[in-house]
Amino acid sequence: MKAFLLLVFIILVGPIQWLQAQDAYKKSILEFQHELNEEYKNPIESPLSIKDWKAFEGHQYFPIDEKYHIVANFEKLPTANFFQMKTKANSIKDYDVYGVATFTLDGNKYQLNVYQSHQLRTQEKYEDYLFLPFTDQSNGAETYGGGRYMDLKIPSGDTIELDFNKAYNPYCAYATGYACPIPPKENDLKLSIKAGVMLLK
């Protein structure tokens, strides 16, 4: 009898816990979206022109989709791999290729280089910050033609969390005059990432 009651308990509680986890994840993405919108509504932080800032009501986002929340295998490179990333301002920014993230999406295997900024790693606030710029087949139609970015943290093990629901546009998607890093060709995904910030219309 006790075993039967335990089984019933597991059957009833399991779906509840799963729904709670789903709700918590959705809430975390909605908080990210809210914070990004608030940044652009703040005249001190916003890259928008005065005209666009006054008209800005918020970014457009793809529907939140957990399939784009990925735990990827992560290989930290044993030695620093210096990389000079070109920018939209025809300047160069210094990075290291810190490691490589490998993951499977829709049955296909993909690989992305993860970068560490030489400039930011000297600041205490960003010493564990990693940068993932990427392009995909949604660019130019549903998302910004120049690709999008993702902010990451240095992982403690051999996996790293990639959440494309948190993919955002560079400032260059909204205004000129910014030195936005151009995603390297190695980070061009041969699929459409229908997650994160959409093309501003």
C-alpha cells in the first residue's frame, strides 16, 4: 500500500514540479527582456537617437522556446588563441578564442567559438565575462542582418549554458557611430535561430 501511495505521489507531483520549472524559466527570460527594454528606454544608456528613443516601446522578441536553451559541451583552449575581431567602424578589437562550444540542435551538430575581451577582462565586473557573436539564416529577414550577440560566464566545468532566447542585437542595429564587433565566419550557423531579439521594424 505504501509503495502504491508513493507511486501516486510521484505521478502527481512530477508534472507539478515540471510546470514550476517551466514557469521559473519563462519568468527569467521575461526579466531579461524587461531589463533590455528598460536599458533602451533610459536616455543615458540607450543607443537610440532622440527621435527613435521617444518612439521606442520595446524590442520585438520571438516566442520563448526552451529548445534554444542549451547545455553545450565546452572545451577551453589550452593556450590563448589571439584573435583580432573586426568592427563595423573598420577598427579592430582584441580577443582570445577562449574555448569552443559544441551542441546538437534539431538533430544536427554545431560548433561556436567563445571569445574573451582583452579590454573587459581587466575590469573586476567583467573578469569572468565571455562573448559569443553569431550569425544565422534568420539574419536580414527576421533578425538583424549583421548577426546577434550572447553574453556568457566562464564555466567551472566542461559544459556551458547557451540560451538563444537571450540573443540580442548590437548597437549598430539601431544607430551609426558604434564599433560593433562583426561575428567571425566561424560562428555562422547554418540554420535559423528563431529566438531572442527580432529585427526592429
